[in-house]
Amino acid sequence: MNATERRRSLAAIIGSVFGVGVAYGAVTPLISLRLEAAGVDSLLIGLQGAMFPLATLAIGAFVPTVVSRVRLVPLLYASLAIATTSAVLFPVFPSLWAWFLLRFLMGAGGTVHWIVSEIWMNALATARDRSRLMGIYATTLAAGFALGPLAVRVTGLECWRPFAVVAAGILIAGLPLPLAGAHAPTIPAHASARIRHWVARQPGILLAALLAGLLDAALIVFLPLYGLRSGLEQGEAIALLAWFMAGSVVFQIPLGAWADRGDRRRALRLCVACSLLGALLLPVLTPGGWLPRHSLLAAVLFVWGGAAFGLYTLSLAVLGERSSLAELAAANTAFVMVYEVGSISGPVLVGAAMDLAGRQGLVAVAVTLCSVFLLADRLRRAGRAAP
């Protein structure tokens, strides 16, 4: 594949990722707010939100086999068709239990697209630009997620219109794929996709994926609540998350470019250290802390968001660096599944900690998780260096 063909192939999958990001960024708040307006219990709304990661865990192990037998572009079209059909059926079957099934099916379609797009990106990346390409991928996905809720805000929550926006985003995701032509990667027969196998093979990378899932999900859910319990107004509390998410969008490309010029694992450890520092500074800079400064708090959250999301970006790059093409589908699937285990567990851990220790339970969990990662990484490196 020459340079032009490679660029066209990369542009095709990156454009597709953006459309999916918009669609899934829209559907999450849309369904939660619709159910809240209908008086549905918070527990059931939470279980609805868990359908995507549960779908990932349910079907993830089968994706490498499918990837090795079906070409990537038709497989992406099939996943988008499942997701689009699910989106348009939500207003047709306005039943809570039907929505559980549709959310699961939409999650299954999204899972296939998610795993295949990362396999595609890693298969075309080189040692020279792998982290930067993962940064472009992560930035594109995050930008789509950020635009999704804005689209729902324009359409409103009622009737079929917001679901039409979700379906349109998924359909848009299919439009760039013909750019790849015949230049989508071909993935050979797969290795084992069992998580246990890859934990033994790549323990540090999968631990980073788990930490990324834990932090991302927990902070997105609980940062606004932390702000409210610290005495901030509702708009100010939401702004905490806005600054955090802004950093996650802005930092990925420069972070990836910097990591490509040095040691990716060292850059990964730096992201964890920055996340640890952000968690330690949070209670200091919020109202009631020792040094409440809104502008400094915004700067800390901005950097923290970039570092926290950088865990995913850089660990994905390291995974591609350390996996052969034949291993890539299975390794990436295990990576995504571990990340989703973290996404399910993070809000549960932080919610329980905040029930026990108040708002600082969020800080305690974040500090503990980052410290455990850094300690485990240091012990692993010391063990490898021992004679």
C-alpha cells in the first residue's frame, strides 16, 4: 500500500468514527432524559446505561473470529445497519423493556465498529506515527461524543426527531468508507481473545486499559455531583465536566506526537501521575478547600482530562506496537473488553465511596487507583530488571 492509499484508508475510518461518536454521544443523554421524564426509577435508568458495556462483554470474544473471516468494510456496514435499525425502532416501540433490547443491540453494533476501527488504525500505523494516529482517532471520537448532546439539544427530546438524528449520525459514519476502496487492512487468522490469555501476555497494558475505563466513567458521572456537593452552582458544577472533556479532546494529538518521539510507556506513566496529581488538587481548589481558585481549578481539570483520556490513547498505541497483525484483532478485543469492565466498575466504586465518605470518596478512589497502577508498574519493571 502506497502513501496515498494509506491516507485514503485512514481518512475513511477516521471519518466513520466521527459519525459513530456523534450518534452514541447523542443517544446516551437522550434515553436517560426520556426515561427520567417518564418517571422511570434511577436504578433502571442506570441499568439501561449499562447495556452498551454489557453488549461488549457479551459479544467481544466472537469479534476476532468474525474479523478473520469477513472483510472489514462489509463488517462495518453490517454493524452500522444493526445500530441504525435499533435507533429508528426506539420511538416505534416506546416500552422500557423493548428499549433494553434495542440498547443492547445498538451496543453490539457499536462494539463491532469500535473494535474494528481500532484494529484498522493499528494495522495501518507505523512505529513512527502510531501514537499520533491513535491521538487523531481519540480526538475524532471525543469530538463526536461532544457534538452528540448538542444535536439533541437542538432537536429536543420529544417525538421521533432526536432518534432520527442518532440514525443520521450512524448513516453518516458509513459515507467515508468507500474512500478506502480495496485498501482496508486484511486481518489473518486470529489468536486467542480470552482476557486471561492477554492479561498474562500484556499485564501492564491491560491494567492501563482497566484504569482508563475506571477513571473515564467515574469522573464523567460524578464530577458534576462533586461540584454540587462542594457548594458550586449547577452551571459551575457542569463546567467542571466541560473543562475535563475539553482537555480530553485537545490533548490527544500533541500527546501522541510527543510519545512517538520518545518512550510510549514513560508517557503512559506520566499520564497516570498527572491524573494522580489532578485528584490530589481537586479538594484543594474547590470551594471549602485550602486554596479555592476557579481559574486554576479549570486549568487542572483541563490537563487532568487530557491525561486521563491519554491513558486509553497511549495504551492502545503500545498494544499495537507489541502485537503482530495476526494477534491484533484478539489483543484489541481483549483491550476493549477490559476497558468496559472498568467502565462498569468505576461508577459503582465511586458511588459506594461517596456514600461512605462523602464527596471526597471520588478523590480517594482516583488517588488509590492511580497509586496502585504506579506501584504495580514499578514492581513489574523492577522484577524485569532483576538478574
